[in-house]
Amino acid sequence: MLQLITSSQPTFLCIDGLDECGGEQRAKVFESLKQIIEKSKGTRIFVTGRSPIGAEIEQHLPGRVVSVSADPRKDDIITYIRARLANDKTQDAMDECLESDILGNTLGNISGM
């Protein structure tokens, strides 16, 4: 169905979190994307996923990929968390120790997200 739609008009596909798709299903997605690109030259595909997926995309769609790294910086995450904590409706519950615990636990568990 996507090949039919994309063959008649310029189309932009966005696939978010491809790295979260299981291996067998991801192989099917890559095969479908390859067919769409080959038959629909006006189609552009935007894929998001954690860094390791870039090599897999390049393997399945060689020469058709532009990779852009968008890994968050630790400082950006800290700024975001502090802004959210500042907007918390229960300000009385927050102190420096709790904020430090939240930041420490969050930063320790983000693993490339």
C-alpha cells in the first residue's frame, strides 16, 4: 500500500524508534523501505533510533542514508529536569538532597535515550 501511495506523489515517511523494533520485524521493515525507495524516487524517509541502528540502516540501505547524531548532552538533561522540578506543584517536598538524588538516579539510567 505504501508503494502505491508513494509512487504517485512526493512522500515523507517518519519512523520513530526503529531500534525498538524486534530483529525479525526490523528486517522486514528494511526490505519494505528498500523497495519503496527503489520504486518511489520522490520518497524521503526519516528514521530515529539510538546510535547503533545507524550502522544497520547503512547496511540495509547503502548509499541512501544521511546520518545525524542527536545524542543529548548531560547539561541539557540537567537543565530540563531542574525546569520540571521548579514547576512541581508540591514545592515544599523538594530540597537540595532530593533534587540531587533525582538528578543522580536519572542521569545514571538514561543509557543513550
